[in-house]
Amino acid sequence: MAKTKKQEVCEHIVRFIKNNQLRKGDKLGSESALAKQFNMSRMTIREATRTLIDEGLIYRVNGSGLFVGEPKLVKQTHYHELTSFNERAKQQGMLAKRKVISINIEKPDEQIAQELHIKTSDYVYHIVRLMQFDSIPITLEDFFMPVSMFPNLNVSILEKSKYKYVETTTKQKVNESLQQLKPIIVEDENVRNLLDLAPNQPVMCVREVTYLKDGTPFEVNTSISNSKLIEINQVAKRSE
């Protein structure tokens, strides 16, 4: 589906902020200047900036123009619930987007093979995928899935719902995920750029093995989420 002019302008502005390393409070300019810069009508620019203002990416000061803001906080309650990314985006009034950074077929190391209940001589997909709400980078996934279970897996599928594909292919429900959560500092500059992280910014790293209803593991996933944009709320109840 072709992008609308408003979507193009939104992406242009977000890219301009990132490429020029603009930070919160930096001046972006006026709508008339942006219209000239992007060769778009004032009406299109106004629609795009209204969307970005709603997302918290920019803000307006009357008489002074537009300034860089911070994206709205994405609140996620009960991190252990296997809620679809589409549903979480919808809850924020945003659109879920997935961008495949890389996909390779390789042999797993011993730990991955053990967790997926396969042999080190078997093959797995090794996939890196960026998850976004609209143009806001939320999570970078680095995961492995057995080729034998999903022989038709491709980029087009991965840009849609992974769990929906898994359930359609296996005829089983995705049942549970065993997770390990820890805060880390990202040293890889490419990862920082993809998630728009500041140097030395703490982030949440989650390593998980996800299982089908019959107990079969189908994915080992290590994901990094921008801790400025994700708020995790848990409810702990004392057992009787």
C-alpha cells in the first residue's frame, strides 16, 4: 500500500531529527519552512506535525515554531502476558510496524539447540527485527526459529504478525514464554541508532523461550526495549 503524503512528511521529519541528532528542546523550525524544505503544502505539513505532536515527538510554541519533544511513554501492564504487538500499538492509538533488519539460515550453538529441542546439526533462522509504534522505535528483536518447523518463513511474513503465522502453520496456540529480564547498557552503536538510544542509557533486555500449547519450543528471542518508552507494571499477589 502506497504511503500518504502525511506519512511521508512524518517520516521525513523523524529522519531529519535523527540524522541531525536533535534533542529534546531543539528548534525544528516553522511549518512554512518545513513546507518549503519538503516541497509539500502547508496543509499536509500541518496534518503531519499534528500527528507528531500527538505522539509527543515534537511540540509547538505559539509565535516561535516547532521544537523536538519526547515520544509518549508506552505503558505495558503485565509483561508476562503474550499480548500481540498489534494490540499494544492499538491501545496507544498507533500503528504497529515491523522492519526486518536481517534474516539468515545457520546452525545453532549448543544453548540455542538445547532450548529449541533440536540438534546443533539442524538449521535455524536467525532474525533481527525492529518493532515500531508508528515511527517510534520500541524494541529490537534478535531471535531464532527452527527451519524444519517453518520452511516458508520469509521477510513478508515477518513484517506482519509472527504469532499469527506460527499458530496458522502449527495449528496450535502460542501458550507461554519463559523470560529473563535484566537492565543493560548497549555498547553496539548500530543498535543504539536503531532504537534511538543515548550513550550509556540503560535499557531492558529480555531473553525468552516461547512454547506452543503442546509444550514444543519454537523461538528463542533476545529483545532490547527503549526504557524511556516502555513502562512495565506488574501485579504480585501473595499465595495463601
